[in-house]
Amino acid sequence: MSEETQNETTTEAQPEVTTFETGFLVVKAKSGAWHVLTDLSAPLSIERETTLNEVRVGSSEVAYSLGQQQLAALIITALAPQPEGTIEE
């Protein structure tokens, strides 16, 4: 008597992918410097899970740095030579 074998095709359930409008990553280098990455397709290697304190500090550092960059841009614009006829007296 021979046994018949059947090949069953099973499909594993794919996890549902959550869709967001946009995103960025905040990562910490070994030197301690914080970086913002907007290219989410770039390959990364993360060595460990982050701590809540690192989330707080990293978020604060990024917000502070962006504020300083905006302030510097405003100062540069204010100090730039103005075209003739646009300066108020």
C-alpha cells in the first residue's frame, strides 16, 4: 500500500503595515552626537534599544539645534546688504 502525499500551500499572514504621512529618525552616534535622518530607506545598524532618558535628551537636543539654526538664518538675513530703496528711514 502506498501513501499519497499532498503538498499543501500555506500562506503566512503578513503583518499589517501602518501608514504614516511622513517621518524621520533621531539616532545617537557612538560619540554621543544626535542626528536626524530623513532618508528612511538608508540601511542602519542599531546596537541596542533606546532608554526613555535617551528619547527625552535626543528630542531636546534636536529641537534646540533646529531652533539655533533658524535663529542663525534670521540673523544672517537681517545682516545681509539690503537693495537700494528698500531701507526704511
